[in-house]
Amino acid sequence: MDVIELFPRLHLLRFPVGQAYLWHDPDTGVSTLIDAGPLGSGRPVADALTALGRSPSSVRRIVLTHFHEDHVGGAAEFAALSGAEVLAHRLDAPVIRGDLPGPPPVFEEWELPVHAAAAKQLPVGEPARPGLVTELSDGDVLDFGGGARVVHVPGHTHGSIALHLPSQELLFTGDAAAAAPDTGSVMPGVFNLDRNQALASFRRLAALRAEVACFGHGDPVTAGACGALRKSADTYGSPW
């Protein structure tokens, strides 16, 4: 796992597949983990916090953007190490708890080899499930970063969410958006349940005010994110 400082308050945690983010509120000393990496990531995340001079217990909440294993596999392990609360949208929470199976993506033909290659990089095994998952809904506001609003962005999964921090002009998109690995250009996420719904959610994100966009896959946009999202949304039938 690589730890990359984006800003003094914000670190990117990059795994072989996917990534998570650590946000820190220095006035309260409280940190928030957005996504938790694949199976086996709990201890490396805890070690990263120690290296940053913080205790794992400084993380009070783990916000999961959706149920896919590269985002939730480390959640139960890190929650056990830190005592953090686990939160997810009410539609994905039953899958994260293990109460229901997660529906598989409806792949585009070109996505099949990409998904197969990514799957080979994921750890083998069944991750522990968090016993308690606080359920979120669209419009909920979480107490970090000056107020983080939950934005329901279905399509990738039924309960996919983004987090918008208006006072920070910051957007965590989960897999509703991504940066292309070859060009870095902003694009809608792939491996979706419903492509049309995913595109509508992408356009919803493009309408938000954000200078910085942090994706589940690909390099974040650290300046001019709103323009980059809108430019990409134009390509996919935006009303602008």
C-alpha cells in the first residue's frame, strides 16, 4: 500500500486494486476513512496512521462508497483495530454485512478482460464482515470536513454514494467516476449494474461545485475538478 499526501488534511491510500482516502480534522483530532481497501488492508491502514503520527483510534468512522470487495474488504479488520463506526448507503449495507449477496455487474464486452486482470490482483479469501453498518441515505450530512453530504449515485451498485464537502470544494466519487489510467482524463466508472443510471449519476456529480475530485480508481484531480467532470459529462449526453 502506498500513502500519498494530497493536502495536509488528506492522504490517498493506494492498493494494488483501488484506493481509499484518509481525511483529518485537526481542530478535533478526528479522522475519517473513505473506503477501506481489499481483504488484508486493515493492518496496513492502521500502520499508515501510526506513521503519520496518529493513532488508529483517531479514525471515528469508515464511510464505504459501495459494496465491492476492493472497497470494503478491509473494513471489518480496521474497525476492529480502531473502534471506528462503519457507514454505507442503506441499499448496499445488507450486502456489506453479508445478509444478501451482491448482484454482479452487467459487463460491456470490452470490460471483461479488464475486470479479469484486476481480479487476479485481489487477495484470495473471504473478508470478515462488519457486524454493524450504520445506514445512510441521500442528503445525510456527516460531521467531518465542515459537513460532508451524502450523494446517492446509483448505477455502479444500487447503493453507491459520493461524499461532497462544499466548504472544502472536495468530492469523493467512489466508483461513480474514475480517472483513465492511460490519459488521466475523467470518465464514468466501469463494471456497472445499470449503465444508463450510472451515466445519470455521473452527470449529477458534474453539477456539484468541487475543485478536488477523489476517485476510487485513478489519480485524483486536485484543481479544476468541476470543469473536468463537466467536460466529460458533455461527452455522455449532458444537458449543458
